Amino acid sequence: QVQLEESGGGLVQPGGSLRLSCAASGSIFRIDVMGWHRQAPGKERELVAAITSGGRTNYADSVKGRFTISRASAKNTVYLQMNSLKPEDTAVYYCNLREISRGHLEYDYWGQGTQVTVAS
């Protein structure tokens, strides 16, 4: 069973920065992509950023130029550096891992979520 452990969330003032981390553990055959989604109250969950096993990144338009996703080469760990935070960034942020199984099927795993609150 794959487990994802998120950390780094908290309360920050507008214009501030936070760095989220997500560490994966358990039996993983092959990672296709890891990334971050977020969900604000009353809104649907949306993609924030993702990074493939080959290093290709993808960002939501609302965070381009402010957020940077990266990964550790030696561990199944992904980071999200968030700069110039805005109140509208307030949400629960969820780590996601997409596994490619030995049968070439895709499986998505999710973390418990970490709260990010941007307020004065």
C-alpha cells in the first residue's frame, strides 16, 4: 500500500512563502507523475502543479510564476515552493502520486492534505 505524507502547511501573511513537501512510502512499481492539488471551501479540487518522472512540469495558470514544483532524485519526494502567496491560495493542499503497475494500469494515491491559510 502506498502512503503519502505531507508537511509544510500553515498560516502565512499575503506576500509570504511556504514550502510543502510530500514523501511517498510503500511498494511502488513505477511512478508516472507526482503533484499537488488543492481544494478551497465550496470549490472543486483543482490541479496546482505536477511533475512527471521525466521532469516535465505543469502548473495551473493562477500559480504560474509564483509556485515551483520539484522532486528529490534519490527519494520519492516532491516539493512545492510557494512564493508571493495570496489570500485566494488558501485551501487544503493534497499530494498525489500516479503509479504505473506491472500490468501497465494507472493508480492514483492521495495524501491526507495539509492546510494552507494566507491571511493578515
